[in-house]
Amino acid sequence: MKKFAFVTLAMILILSGFSLQARPARADGTITPPPLPAGLAPVPAGNKLYLGTHAVGTQNYVCKPSGAGVAYVLFTPEATLFGEDGGQVITHNFSPNPFEPNTDPKVVAPGGTIRATWQYRDTSRVWAKVHATDITGSGAVTVDQTAIAWLLLDGVGSQNGPTGGDKLTGTTFVQRLNTKGGVAPSTGCSSLTDVGNTAFMPYTADYFFYKKAD
């Protein structure tokens, strides 16, 4: 696979700048959800917020054939999520969800369907997918054309860590809000000769985790 030179010194400097934002900006250290934009579905009633985090990382794309041409396709995010005390609490990427058997013959995914994944420092995990559009709104809304969408994601599986960690176990919904950056680049994927090019785009976001209310 060819590597396209988007991870340049400039991008490293950008990512370094993002990392300076890892600690919450509010003086009291709390990370709270902002007002939702029009059209974004809210977390359904009966669920409660139990964890707010701030993420710093990259959205990683690969150039693939698409229709009659080519397009960048997200193959994984890679991010570190920080808690209200500024400490690292979660890693975020894609991984197979063992609770959803893979039914797509075109996708080789031993262990289950590939989903967005969060792993807490106690090694508990949750997998989630974008909420389907319903009468309450959409699961994805673009607030800023220079940033990835704000999302509501439905939990589709969670499990304790091998030593019993359970922080993320039982997560029902995840929100990705306050996004900056992370969109696919406009260059480097315009012809079949570009297939295989990759782009690692710095981003930040706030992630909020919900469980069923008691």
C-alpha cells in the first residue's frame, strides 16, 4: 500500500497543538454535553450520562475505488480520550464486535462486525454504531464543514475486561460532539493511480457515555 505524504511536519505540529487541549477548558474540570444542533437525535429518555471525555487523535483514510472513480474511505480512528482530571482513560479505534456475527461476505472480520470501539483503562469495552434516522432526528449531523460530524451512536455490545473491569460495560449510547478537524483531504485521491494512498487527519472531539438510568 502506498503511503501518501499527509503526515508531514506541519500535521505533526497540528496534532501537537491539539494535544495541548487534552485537559478540559472549564475551570471546574467538568466535561458536559453542549446544546445539540438541529436535526441530531438526542439520547433517548431513560438513559443517564456517566462519563464525559475529551479525545485527541486522527481519523485515518485510505483511497479506494468508488463507483466510476475513487474516494477516501475511513478505515479507523485512533484516539486517546482524557477524563475530567486530564488523565488518559480510554483508547478509541475500530475492532470486531463479538456480539454481532459478521454477515458480509465481502468483509473479512473474524470475531464479528467491525464497529467503533472504546476501551477503558480497566480494559472493559463498548462497541457502537451510528444511530439510524428516526422521528427524533439523525444519528449524524455536520455542524462545521471543516470538521467531522457530530454523532449519536447506539451501543451494540460491551464486555468486562479480563480482570473484571466494568467501567464501560452496559453502555447504551455514545455521543461524539464538539468536533474539530478529521475530515478527509481534498487531494491525493483523484484517480486509480492513487488507490492505496492513506491520510491521517488530526481531530479532537468530546465523547459522552450513557447507561440505563437506575
